[in-house]
Amino acid sequence: MRLAGKVAIITGAANGIGLEAARVFLREGAKVALVDYDAIVGEQRAAELQAEGEVAFFQVNVANQAQVTGMVSMVKERFEKIDILINNAGITRDNMLLKMSSDEFQQVMDINVNGVFNCTQAVVPYMLENGKGKIINTSSVSGVYGNVGQTNYAASKAAVVGMTKSWAKEFGRKGINVNAVAPGFVETNMVATVPEKVIQGLVQVIPLQRLGKPSDIANAYLYLASDESDYVNGTVLHVDGGIMM
């Protein structure tokens, strides 16, 4: 029960890594606010997880600051405090630079950058009241090393790294740890759109010879959210099977 008594907000929690993180956090004793744009699936997931612990779903577009502020206020009212924020929500709109539309670029920035900003800005005041908090932002190996056809995504995930390090310096002295996780290629709906031939090529260059599983990333979130990481601040934890060594 490494998160016993803790309250966690997890964005992008209706599927994939976010959903697995919710399961792990509930198993470790946390109360979890599932946040996602998809109301139908989100409510279904919350119902499925009720047997595993105290959980509630909140429909939110993280790019909408007013919605985020309202959600955070409701979480605080329901659970009385907020200890952990997992900024997991993210999207891709891949295209080569010369074919990428301004809408494709902006949509990714709105969710992947503005969403992280909105959620963090809304949550930090409550963590300051507690004198302690854990914020985990989801970057990507693409944000550290770049990737063909992902100008928008790579830029957004590089921004997440910059925000993480800035906030770690701003709030570390106030008892709030801010870190990032940089996943590699993980078996999620996002990767499911990649052609099988490309996937097999990726597996061949990953030293562990497999794609990541959502649980691999969720367990990294768990470590950074737990008291075990109290002296970890401003780091980017690569969970990528060694592909970017």
C-alpha cells in the first residue's frame, strides 16, 4: 500500500497507460480521480474500477482551462485534498513537416502542452496547502531525440521536459516534486495505428526486444508518486527498453 491515504488525479485515464496507472494506484491504496474527454468510456472505466477502490470520473478537455479549474475544485471537495497529479493525457497528429497543417500542429500543442500547464497550475495551490505533492508529466523519447513525421508531437513533449524542470526548481523548496517519464514505444491505441512492418523493425532495435506495456509506464508513475522518490526532482525517467541509449 505505497500510496495509502493519497489522492491522485490521472488525466487521459479512460484507456491505455492512464487506465493502467489508475489500476495500479488503486491497488496501492490511493483514491483516484479519472479524468478524460471521453465521457462514455470514462464512466464505464470508473464503474469497472469501483471494486478496486475509491474512484470517480470527471469529463474534462484538459485544453480548456475553465473545465480543468472546475474539475480540480470538485476533486478537492470530494476527496478533501490532492497529493498526486499525473499529466498523462496526450494525442498525436503525425505528418511530415511539408504536409502538416496548422490545425494538426495546434491540436497537439493544445492538449500536450496547454493541458499540462492548465492541470498543474490548477493543482499546485492545493499541494502548497499540504506542504507536499508529486507531479508527474508524460514526455516521450520523441521529445528528447525527435522523430520523423512528429514535428508537433516532438515539440510538445520537449516542452513538457522544459516545464518539468522549471517547476521542479520553482516548487521543490515548497515540498512539491516535479518529474517526467519519457516512454518509448508502448502497446497502446496510439501505437496500434503503426504498420506491423514498422513495429517489427522497432522491436529489432530495442535492446529488450519488445514494445513496452502500459504497466511498465504505470509502475514508473508509481515510483515517482510514492514517498520512495522524495529526493527525486526535475528528472526525466526514460522507460523505453533502452532504445535511446
